[in-house]
Amino acid sequence: MLNKLDKIADNISFSERIRLGIQKALIKLAHETAEKNGTLVVKINGEIKEVAAKDLLNTLPKE
């Protein structure tokens, strides 16, 4: 997914580039945290929960 974001970044607005950069950073954070068997704090349906990073990665779309 990261490579796909890099390829489309050339033809989009500045605000969209910012959004994609944040998305890319969050995906990287989830991967690095999953490697360490860590957890992330997320908001799901208005509730703040601590979720295993590996579980969170399973919910992301596949490349």
C-alpha cells in the first residue's frame, strides 16, 4: 500500500498529499508496533480501546 501512495502523490492537491502522508505514517507505526507485539490506542465507534497492532493490521485493506 505504501508504494501505491507514493505513485499517486504526483498528481494531487497539497491537502491530499498531507492526508496521504499521515496515512502512510500511521501504517508504518502499526507495522513497527506489530513487530514488537505492541498495542495501539484507537477510537472505535466512539469508544477508546487498546488494540493489538497485529489485529489492527488485519483490518487494513490489502495492497
